Amino acid sequence: MGLIYADIILSNARKPDIKPVTVSALVDTGAVHLCIPEHIALQLDLDTYEEREVETADGSSRRRPYVGPILAHFENRRCLTGAMVLGNEVLLGAIPMEDMDLVVHPSRRIVTVNPANPNFAVSKAK
């Protein structure tokens, strides 16, 4: 199947004077959070809210900073989220993907806005 990447724009929601960064994020439906490398957190001057225990794909756990608030932007979708500071590349997890109403197409190896809702994100609250 292969890896899927999506180009997203990340910015500091509290400090609009800081220039946003455009990144190629690894799409991971098995991950929950947005994960960003430390250099992205530093570039965006994000606030650290707490340390959280994170379990990684290899089964190991460690405490990592949880930072934010981040404004994530993909095509015509945006969401406010926090991020785990972890790894050496941006990882787009389920929470921001659901919040922006994005759909993963594994056979085409792309992410798109939900075609059922092309103009704005729709969420279920039940």
C-alpha cells in the first residue's frame, strides 16, 4: 500500500505574527494526535501545557510535551488542536483529521476533504 502524506499548514493560534509553516505530514489513522518535531514547536513558539505519557508504535512509553494551540489548515479546512512533541516528522492523527472532516483513500494514497461535505466540515455529535 505505501505511506500517505498530506501538505498542511501549521500556525500558532495565539500569535498570528509568527509565520506559519507548511509541512508534509505522514497520515496515520492509527495515531490519535497531531505529533510534531521539537523544531516545529520552537519555530511556532507554542506553549507547553503539560507532559503526557505517550505510547509509540513499538509499544514503548515515554513522557512528552503537549503543546498548542495550533491552527492546522488543509485545503478549505481548519481546526484548532494541540500536539505531542515527538519524532522527526509531522504525524497527522485521527483527532485533527476527524475535526477537519478528511477522508483517507488508501488505494490512491491521498487525503481529501470529505466529498459528501465539500464546502465545510461536518461532525457527528451523537
